[in-house]
Amino acid sequence: MATSGEVPLPRSVIGTYALGSMGTGGFSTLPGLVLIYYMTDTLGIAALGAGLLLGVAKIWDVLIDPVIGIRSDRDLAATGSRHRFMVAGGALLPLFFILTFAVPAGLGQLAAGLWVLVAFTATATAFSLFQVPYMALPAELTASYDQRTRLLSLRVLVLSLAILLFGAGGPALRTLGGANQWLGYFLMSVVAGIVIGTSLLASARVAPRGGTRTAGQPAPIRQGYLRGLAVLRRSQPFRALLLAFALQGLATGGMLAGAQYVATWVLHDEEAVTFLFIALIGPALLFAPIWRMVARRIGKERSFLLSSVLFGLAALALAGMLLRPGAWVYLPVALAGAGYAGMQSLPMSMLPDVITHDAVEHGEGNAGIFGGVWTAGETTGMALGAVILTVVLAASGYAESVAGQATTQQPAAITGIILAFSVLPALVIALSLWAFRRYPLRESNFNQPRGTAAA
């Protein structure tokens, strides 16, 4: 419910904006879940090689995000909307996504790896064309502190649903190929790519159009990086929030990439990954609105701390698989899901606050570059999580394989999988809370006269 003086966002705006998370959640989930596993256990690429390929693609993604951010800001100034960038990303992503999982059978490991690298890099670029302006929109859709929480809470609810659908449905679609793994991954990518692209294109309609236009020349690429560094230097709230969120992305990205390995080699059921996702996202769907209510009572910041602690403790409990793996793991995974809902929705609802705080101090027109740097930080965290997993797999002696080839894993490799899924994420969550301790903004900062926001 809006407080006095607030203009409630129309439900159509909230719903259309949230729909974009069906696509962004699908893209963030499915490659994170199966791409490393696809490379190591279908294409026969060594774990470190798979991590290197993913790392290179993500480095490109990080480099391009600030450039897209400033170009999006310039396009907003010139046309009154960020719509064009979002449409371009939504239209291109499905094609490149399908190509990522359509490596021709019989290619050697080097050629297969290069195919995945090129196709996934193009996919990530298309995703950034949508995601960067998408992250900038909340600050432009409403100036209300509470309405942003309302806007982002529904978005995270849809995001959680997307993670469930793609995390459980993707591997299920893969099984339709039967013994033909190439066909299974291709079917999965076609269905997922179409759903992702449709969601992104539908959500692009929410971008405000017909706003104030100003003349301007295209910004040099160098200026995008300089402005990205500038917002990092001048906005201490942004630095604290981004570092915490990126670290948590590292923790969740590593667990996401490790889920299939846990299902296959610890629980001894490749399809158990579906139940892991149901256990994770079911509670996340329930707790997304609960964290919104908690935030209204005790503040976004304290709620974020509580949700993060819950996730970290639940992850640590999963180390019990070292002693006795079994169905009990679904309980701590469910608790992690409850915490995950708050870890996603609350930082995303704080980002527009950071952008507004900066606009009061330094002027408006920088939401796109904030979105670009934020997306770069999130991408870095998620990618490093997957890359660190491959390092742990390689160090513990994980044996890769090609499609149809039987293999076994040594006890050290099983131990590495478990530690990467439990203790390591818990430690990174603790580090993220240390980084977040310096985040200064509170609701009171946005109830002051213009020009008096806390530095």
C-alpha cells in the first residue's frame, strides 16, 4: 500500500516489468546450471578448459556492459526511451542461445570449445543489450522508496519462478533426447531460447517512451569506462552494495554450477537436480513477499542481512554430505531458498535508491551507466563462481568424459564437489556481509528535502 504522497505504480507496469525476469532468470539459470556440465561431460572438455572458456566469455561481458550503459543513456537522451536496446537484445538472444548448445557431433575438443566460446559470447552480449537498460528502469519508473520495493519484489517473485521453471524444466527437456545427448541439449535450448526471447520482448514495452529528448553525439567507448569508474569512485553506497551483491553472485553461481555435479555424483541421480531446484525455489516463491513485508518493518538493509545469514548457514549445513549424503539435503536447500529470495529482491530494490541518491548529489541521466556497472559486477560474480568450481574440480581430480562414455570419480573429486557446494559459498556469503557493513542509506535519506541526502 502506498504511503501518503506516493503515486502507486499501475499494476500493468509492475507486471510487465516483472515479466522481463522470466527471461533474465532463465538465461542466468540454465547456462549456469548446465553449460559447464555440458562441456565437461558431453563435449569432453577438461574442467579447467571449460572454466577458461566461460571466463573469457564473461570477461567480454564485463567489458561491454559499461559501454552499453552509456550508449543506453545517450539513446534515452536522443529518443526519449531505452526501448531499442531492450528489443535488440530480446530478438538476438534466442538465436545465439540455441547455437551455444548445437555444437556439431564429432567436432574435436578444441573446435567444440571455440564454438561454445563464440556462440555464448554473442548470447551474453545480446543479454546485456536488454539487461543493462532493464536494470536502469526502476529509478525512472518511480521516485518512491516503497514503490521500488513493491516493483522489485514482484520482479524477484517472477525471477524465482523462472529459476524453478528453467532449473527443473531445462534438464527435464534434455532427457527427451534419450540416449542422444546432442538432440536433448538442442531441444532444451530451442524451447528455452524461445521462452526467454518472448519474455524479454514483451517486457521491453514497459520502457517509457516519448520522454524529453536532447541532442547529443554517440559517446566514445572510452567515456563509458570513465563514467563507470566515476560512479564507483563518487558513490560509496554503490560500491558497498555492488561488492556485496557480486560476492553473493559468486556464492550462488558456484552452487548453481555445482548442482548438477551434486545430483550426478553425490546423490547418484542425474535427474535429482530437478528436485534440488524445486526445494530451492519453492520456498523462494513463498518468501519473496514475506521479505518485502519484513523490509517495511525493519528496513531493507537489516532484512538483507537476515536473509543472507539464513542462506549462509543453510549452505554450511550441506557440508554434512561429506558424512552421509541423502534426501535430508533438501531441507537446508529449502532454507537457502528462503534466504535467496531476500538476497535477490532487497539489493535490487536498493539499487534505485543508490541511483536517486547520486542524482540528488550529482545530477540525473546516469541510470544506464549504473545499470551497466551493476550488470558487470553481477556477471563477474556469477562467472567467478562457476570458474572457481572448475578449479576445485580440477584440483580434486575430476574426470571429464564425452557423450556416451562411462566414467567414475575418485573420492577426492566427490569431496571437492561437496565443499564447492557448501563450505565455500558459506564463506563467501560471510565476506559479502563484511563488505555490506558500510552501506549507509536508509529510508530517512529519502524523506529529506532535495539536496540534503546523506553523503
